[in-house]
Amino acid sequence: MVFKLRTRNAEFETGTFIPWVASGAATVSDDVACSGFWTARLGPGTSFIQQDGVAYPNRRFEIQFRVGAVGGMATSPLVVTLDFYDEPQFGQFFQWEQQRAQSGGAFLPLPEPQPKGRLLRRFSFTISPGSIPTVDGATPMPCAQVNLDAGLSPNNTSRFRLTFTKPMAGGADLIVDAIHLIERTIS
């Protein structure tokens, strides 16, 4: 069995979101982290982060990450979504990512909401607010380590989109860190 890590800047240690796409009240923060020094912080409004990448058919995928709530108990769930598409071209999101990288991470208007291609399969998992621990320091211990088996990518898969969403405004900010999308080749 062969393992490949498909996410880039998984722990946000560059201090930026690149190559992640962020929207709403999402920021990169260094005041509280689950691992290392930097983390993605979702809040206080609704927000999401997402990353697109190359994926292949008939591979097993696992999502690993850490999550915690900052500033009180979590009142919003965290929704994790992994989509598989059949279009190999990255379209405007890839071009947008490249432009942001060249401009040093400057703010650019968000491109089209959906990538090119047909959605082949969606894996979605919701972590309830009661399952998200409160984090009150720069130690990784209070964060919850989550491992999700996302199953097999369908035939004709060419790309993935991994999204972490805080769907409800208000309450504690959610931090998400050490995000790894692992592809396993089945032999």
C-alpha cells in the first residue's frame, strides 16, 4: 500500500492560507494553535477554508485534523466535506491561487463558487459543538484529534476539494490545524 499526502500547508506554518482558499471570518492565527505556531481560525461569523488538488480514481482517502474552540464553548458545529470531481483542469480557483502566491498572499476577490467539472461523490461529516473541546493556550493537548475514513474515490476522479466550514455565526471561534488528506493506493 502506498500513502500520499494530498494537502499542502497543512499546519499553516507559513503564516498564510496559501494554497487554501478562505472566506468569511477565517484567519490564520498564532495566538492559539493545536500544533506548531499557526492555525486556521474560523469565526466569529460564518466562514470556511478549502483546498483543491489532484486526485485519482479508486484510491482510499482519510482525513486527519485537530479541532478546538477558542473563547468559550463551541456553539457551532464544524462541517468537513470532501468532494471528488471529474474535471482535471483547476479553472479559476487554481489561477486565483497562483495570483495570490505571486502577490505575497494579497486579498483577491473570491472566484467562482464551484470548480469546473461534474461532482462525482461527496463525503460530509459534522462534528457537533459538544464534541469540540475548549482550547485556552498554545498547547496541542486540549485539541481533539479527528480521523475520518472518506472511502474510495469514484471512477473518473481527477481532483478533490476539501472544505472545513463553520456554518453558524457567533459563539466561540473554531480552530482547525494539522489538516492531512491522505491517499492510499489499494493494491
